[in-house]
Amino acid sequence: MPADDGRVAALDRVLELTVLLGRDMAASLAASGLTVARTTLLWHLRAGPSTQRALADALGVSARNVTGLVDGLAESGLVSREPHPADRRATLVTPTPRGQELLDELARGQAELAGQLFGGLSRERLDGLVSVLDEVLERLRPLVPGGAAS
Amino acid sequence: MPADDGRVAALDRVLELTVLLGRDMAASLAASGLTVARTTLLWHLRAGPSTQRALADALGVSARNVTGLVDGLAESGLVSREPHPADRRATLVTPTPRGQELLDELARGQAELAGQLFGGLSRERLDGLVSVLDEVLERLRPLVPGGAAS
DNA sequence: CCTGCACCGTGAAGTGTCTTCACGGTATCG
DNA sequence: CGATACCGTGAAGACACTTCACGGTGCAGG
């Protein structure tokens, strides 16, 4: 069935892309003494401080795991735990000034990577790529538990 | 710079796709009692038996790690270690009949996923996607250490 | 008020994926 | 025959995850 071949070829490209991108991120983060999981948690703090429970839900991991990740980030001086003003059970995780600097740097690195990957593409091809990926994501989301999480 | 926005938007899509696909694979494999790393190793055995050294290079991990992964797969009865006919230092990792069955099943699952993700796309859009991804991969490969590995 | 239940975060224990370093066995080349 | 490079693995350890159990807190309902 030749119709299938094109689809499997596309999936192969996507799979290789995920592998390569994953390695690239892990390597560049490791150069800064970071790990992917901790950085992902920090990244979710751009919008502002957050409860560990909320972070666990957002990342799709157990609350216990968030405790460990925050431990590591706090030890590196990137986030701080502060008491929740209204709920004494919860703790608010907040980026420190150093964490904020790092977040800005991460955003710059992301823009740079985007430029390296998609820099020479015409407007049409780029728009086409985004629209196809949106369509694929729309189909993939319901297949994955917690796919609605951003 | 609005030109940058489109590129970052594309990268966002790719990143979300990575996360979702990773979860989907991990979940469906876990349902079969497998893990991603072990299955990846098994997947590289489709072409035939292989030395652990060769597997380490192909997967981009340390030789020690391959020992552990093969241990797990052997314990599950999916691969077997056999002496290399010409080099008594090396061991050849070979899929067992059960491992072969599993490989066939994995290939079917991959084709099914490709159908679910890209099924309704027109020939043009699918070809466009593959060509854009090939171009992006071409740029990404040199950025990643070991990017030449398949 | 105060009792029961749901919730927040964390200690304990365990699995899986990875690493580096050291070592014994083997191939190979001079 | 001997130096050297290579193959796989033991030992020890880092990190990302999990479930289960427990103490502290919030929030009703009686």
C-alpha cells in the first residue's frame, strides 16, 4: 500500500526530529549544569509563582516528583519556596533573580534555535508547516492521556 | 521582529509534538510491559543480530548501558546473547521468536499511528511536510553530537 | 464547636535509564 | 612474544520517575 508509505515516512521524520531535538536540549542544558526536567518546571514559572500541586498537574507528573525537582532548583538558587498567603498547606514556588535571568536566557536560546532551524524557509512553507502541525496535534491530543495540558 | 514569531511558533508546535509523542509511546509500550529504551534497542535489531558495541554506537549511549538494557530484554525472553562466531570478545544480540513477533507488532502499531496522525492529509500537504522536515533535519543534524547516527 | 474527609507536601522504598572508572579476557600488530 | 587496543561487565552513583504512608491544614455538616 503506497499510500501508507508516505505516512510512515512522515512519522519517521518526526521521530528522528524528536530524538535529535531531545539530545540538543539535553546537551545545551547540561552545559549550563541543568537537567531537562528541572528546566521544564522552571519554564512553567514564567507566568508567575505556582503551587507545587499546580506544577505537578501542568507537567503531568506526581506531586512527589515535583518536590524533588524543586529541591534541586532551590539548591541551585534558581527558585525559592515561599508560604502561600491564603493556604498554609501549600507552598509557592517562585523564580529567584538568578532564575529570572536564566529564563530570559532560555527564551533567547529558543529564538536562536528557531532561527537556525527555520531561518531560510519561505513564508509559505513556514505557514504550511505550522498549519499541518496544528492539524496533527489536534489529532494526537485526544490519543494521549493529559494531552490537553499545555 | 514578526519574522521571528512564525519561527518560534513552529518550534512550539514541534516541541509540543515531541512531548505528546513521547508520552504516547511510553504509555503504549508500558501497556505491553516494555520501556522505551529497551524497545529502541530491540528496534535496531530488525536488520539482524548485532554486537553490543555496535548497538551502543547506534543508540548513542555507553556500552555499559547496553549491557543493562540487554539484561532486561533477555530476562523478558525477547533477545538472546550468543557468542560471536569470529570474535570471542564480542556477543551477538539476537531477537528470540517472541522478540520477532513483538517487532512485527511494533511495526504494525507504527503504521497505525502514522495513519491516525496523517490519514486525512492530501498528497501535496504530506509531501510538503516530509520535504520541510527533511530540510529542517539537515540543519539540525550538524548541531547535535552524534546526529549522523540513524 | 468539632469531627470527618479531602487536600498539600514530603519521608521511605523501589524501578529504570544513564554515567564514569576499573578490571579480566581477547584480538592484533609489530 | 609483548604492547596496545578493544569487548563486555562489576561497582558506585546521579537523575527522573513511581506508589504508599503520614503529619499538617482547610472545610464542611452535624
